[in-house]
Amino acid sequence: MKKRFLFTPGPSNVPPEVLAAMARPIVHHRSPDFDPIFAECSKRLQYVFQTENPVLTFASSGTGAMEAAVTGTLSPGDTMITIEGGKFGQRWGDIGRAYGMNVVTLTVEWGDAVDPARVAQALKDHPDAKAVFATLCETSTATLTDIEALGKVVAPTDAILAVDAISGLAADVFKTDAWGVDLAVAGSQKALMLPPGLAFLAVSAKARKLIETAKCPSYYFNLKKALKNLADNTTAYTPAVSLIVGLNVALRMIEAEELPNVWCRHSALANALRRGGNGLGLRQFSKAPSNAVVAWHLPEGVSYKDLSLKLRDEHGLTIAGGQDHLKGKIFRAAAMGWADLKDVISFLGALERVLTDLGYAVPQRGGGVAGALEELESYELGFAN
Amino acid sequence: MKKRFLFTPGPSNVPPEVLAAMARPIVHHRSPDFDPIFAECSKRLQYVFQTENPVLTFASSGTGAMEAAVTGTLSPGDTMITIEGGKFGQRWGDIGRAYGMNVVTLTVEWGDAVDPARVAQALKDHPDAKAVFATLCETSTATLTDIEALGKVVAPTDAILAVDAISGLAADVFKTDAWGVDLAVAGSQKALMLPPGLAFLAVSAKARKLIETAKCPSYYFNLKKALKNLADNTTAYTPAVSLIVGLNVALRMIEAEELPNVWCRHSALANALRRGGNGLGLRQFSKAPSNAVVAWHLPEGVSYKDLSLKLRDEHGLTIAGGQDHLKGKIFRAAAMGWADLKDVISFLGALERVLTDLGYAVPQRGGGVAGALEELESYELGFAN
């Protein structure tokens, strides 16, 4: 028997209800079988994004919607400000450079969040900047950016604020409209509890003005065409029908739990993971931790390869390692989407066992689980409904 | 009870085995759970494409891979030759124009296939042309292009031949390498029997040379990056894991049936549909019919809306209408992918009943089914294995 569970920051585990919905016979995407499903999804996405603005759905990974955000609003030569404190912050700059933008980069130490004052200064230094590109949860370092503060800095200027919320959405508190976010990107395979293959993009009125004048070439990810089609409750190109059918079920689950409770659950589980890590004597990596994923330094003498393979082969648990220069330095675990207290407890127990097997001296037997239970004492738990 | 069946040229019906595979718990895309599946898919795709060259997999609709084919091999200002005899032939030109190419268009009457001599002449008139873009099955008109003949015309020149085989692959005979096709595009939701959400692109050595020098901006669909990642048995960005798990099952089914038999089945069913249509007194639209989809003129006095709604609401059968200027003029039906004799017979019976209800005088009661049965007499049928 192989009972597996993903503790990776995407793909995350998909609830059986969603898997079952996606296994239903396929329907045609331009038909009365699909139209109400897509309309419901678009509406429910607005709730999860906390926006009144349109939310586009693309058949692609999240990176596709990031490209749409850049090429749909800017023209070659335009100045854009990016914040690079990890692999995904860098991606905004990579996309901009691929399309000939003038990319102004604010470099941040990996594991740190950007100081909003630096963004304010950059906007003063580059009054021609058309957009600021930020990352809600920088997945590679498990670090949260204070998007609300960035919104206050960017909103009064002519620039728009674009946020990669791919791993953060529904895990970290995120309020697109209230925080003045003009473009918000998300992906299906994170806290939205779906397989990968869908990307989402919320578009504000301020962003739509830029879209009117943008001159980057684009076709599949063309925002004008996508917005026009969304207004007609459809997509420019064939949508990933089965994933959208699953999306509707997943979003209904989030709606039933209510978004503030979903945020609270992610916070509780991430805090429990972190406190559990403390109980195991692990050192957290991020200085501004997100609730989507937790990163720890690898204890001395423990290799990522050994740790991850033992967790996988002996316990059916998949974790993630460090990326780029953090490879072999950190490991990451996420109780994201379809996860609860049981999952965190079992993970910490298995982690303790594997670390011990690998010669690491755990400060106290059961210390990981003890930490998590202590942390979770203050949270209401319940299967009452 | 609502027992539905799609008779649309994509999405097509997904076999229960494939639906079940996609409903399995999700695995991580960079893990030993996924690596062999992706390697198998890439290998099996080569078989279906009939190529020894790499076949890329993108998380997108087929249009995404068309954009990759254009932007990955050309530079702005380059001359490209397109053949526009329908909506999808036009798409090649639309993509080229979006990226600033010099698009030379060979216009063909909708429903006609291009004369290869015209392509040869165009290559003589435009010796700087970098590529010819063609369409195996022009889905909007149910028309087949003679790609083998085009290959003979293009291969001796410096230009590459790119073919949109999205709806044609595995339905119409198609031999990427033997016919000298340099770029072949396909999508998951046609004869490959999967939901939409995956696009494929086979890339020849001649095309790879162009890729080295191409200067169109690109990111998500960047071919250099995609080819480099495929060589490492991975994808540049998060793949649509569950669809790829399903793909492997679908491709295994095609392998077990053997591709020549799959082609033969599509030919048999399409011929049965056409002969059945004759039996109903219907007039075929295409002058060079494909086996992926059949198009008929709408009989006088029968509106597409009435026909399609009655088929849908009374029989659970979904068909497709005409596109652009053919809207309201033709209707299309496809026995594509997971379809057999039973499906064609039941469709023709339901079609006869609906046409009769709508006041159309069928030449002979049961004439549609009779035609199909007559056509299929010469084909071996069997569930022996």
C-alpha cells in the first residue's frame, strides 16, 4: 500500500470531490453544459481574489499569466520595477527583459521581504516607471511581501502594481481591490486545490487603461482579446474544460468554508509547522514567513537528498528543496490547500523519525508534534458541519 | 437520465480508463512518481507523430503551440507563407501579423484544399520565405490538405514546413518525418482522447537550426528553453500533471490498437458518416474531406439552432456549426477519438429523427443508417482482443 501526501508548495493535494468532478464525461466548452460552470467560476474567483474586477482564466501554468501581465500592459522600452528576493521575483524581470523592457531591479537578500520605502524611492527615482512587479509569497524562500504597504506606495502614482500571488492566494491574506493591486496572478495547483494547468489574472480599471496602449506583441496571452471574451463568458482559445469543472467544485468548497476561515486555517497550520520545527530544533529560513510554505535550514550533516528520499520512500511524503543557490541548504514543506491538523501532525512525526534515522539529534522525543499541538491549542477546530 | 456524447471536432469524448487515471491523487512533477510517466509520454508522442525528433508538451491549448512554432523559428520582418482556406489557416497568419512578420497569404476557397503547385510558385516568388504554414485538417471546413505533397515542395528549399495537425493527428494519416514536416502541432482534446489543456510540438533538425537564430520575443512558449528542458525529461514551467497522467493512458490505448488501425477506424467512421449523410440526402461541404470531421450544408428550411438544440436536448448529442461566414450555412459532426460503429449508427438515427421533426423530407426512412452499414460492410470489426 502506498498512501502518499504532497507537502510541496504546489502541486498540492486535490480533494476527492474535485478529482471525482474532473472524472466526469467531458462537456463541450461552447455549450449550455459549460457556460454556467464558467460563469460561476469567474464569479467565485472574484471572491477568492477579493475583487470586483474581471478575473481571466488561461489554460497554462501561472507563468503564462505573468507573461500576460507584463506584455499586456507594457511596450518595449518601458520602465518596470521588480523586486528580486527569490526565483519567482526574478521571473518578472526575466519576462520583462525577454520583451525589451527597461527593468529596474530592487535586489533583496533571499529570505528577506522588501522594505516598502525602497519601492517608494524607486518610483521617485524612476517617475516614468509604468509598473511595479511584486510577489505575495516568494515560494523559493517561503517569504511574504507586505503587499498592502506596497499598494499604499504605488496607488498614488501613475504606475500599476502587479502581484504574483500564485502560491499565496487563499493561503496568505490577500485583498486585491482593498490593497490597490492592479494585476493579480494565481495558479490552480496551490491553495486552490486543483491540478496544475490553469492560470488566473485579475485586472483593475487602472491596468485596463494601460492595456489600451500597450504595444508588446502577443497572441495566446493577449489581454484585450481575453477581456473581450470574458465579457461574453468565454475564453479566446479552447479552455481546459475538465480543470475548470474541478475548479468550480474547489471554489465552492472555499466559499463554504469562507475565505477568512481558509486564511485562518493556513495560518494555523503554518504556525503549527513552524512551532513544530522549533520543537525539533530546526532553524527557520525566512525572516518574513508566509503561510503558504515553511522553509528551514537543513541541519548540519543532513543532506536534502537523504531527507527527501527517506520521507518519500518510507512515509509517502513529498517535500521541496532549495532552488538555485539555496539547493542543498534549505528544505521546504507546505500544508497548502487540502490539508488539516492531522496532516501537519503526521508530517512532523515522520520528519522527526527520518531526521533521527539520519543521525540528527532531536532535542526531545515528540518535540515536533508537541510544538504543533501547543500552537494549535488556541485555534478552534471542528468537523461540526 | 442524461447520457451524453460529443460529436464535436474537439473536445472529444474521453475514455473511462483515461478519466479514472486523471482522478488519481496528484503526484509532484519533479519526482520519481512523474519522471517515468513523462518520459513514456514523450516517447509515445513520437510514435503518434511518426517522428524520431523531440515532441514538446505545453500546458496550453493548441494555439499556444502554434504561437511557439511561429515565434520560436522566425524574427520580425521575416517572410512566411500561409494558406488560408478556413479559420485555422487564418490563425497562422494572425499570429505572424501579431509578431510583425511579412505574411504572404495563399487564399483558398473555404472547403477547397490548396494546390501544392501554388505553394511551389509562392516559394519561387518569395525565395526569402523562411517557412510555409499549413493545416492538416482545416476543422472549420472539414477539409484535408495534402501535406505529403507540400512536403515534397518545401523540403528542397531553405524554408521549413509547419503543420497545424491539431484536429487531424491520429484521425488522418500523418507522417511527420517521412513527409518532411519540420514543425507539427497537435492538441490533447481531439483524436488523442483527452480533455483540452495540452499542446504538442514536434521539432525537426531543420527547424532547430532556425530556432538558433530566431529573434521574436517569447517566454512561456520559448522553444530553446522547452527543448533544453525536454532533453532533461522535464518542462520549463509546471506541467499539467493530471492531463499528462491521462495522456499516458490514452497513448497506451493508441499504441495497443496500433496507429494504422486508428487511422483506418477514423477513415471507416468518417466514410460511414458521409455515406449515411448521402442516405439522408445531405450535401457534403468539403471538396477534400478529412477523416477528423464531416461537414454538410444545412438543408433548406432547417436552422442550425433548431438542429443542434434538438440533437442536444432530445438525444444528448452535441454537434458543431459553421464558423465565420459559414455560420448558419453548414453543420459539422466528428466521430473522433473514442468512437466506434455504435456511435455513428446512433448518431445517424438521431439525426434522421431530428431532421424529420424539423420538416425535412428524408429520402428514405432509415436511409442514413443504411448508408453507414453499407459503407462499413467492407471493414473488419472486432472486439476479439
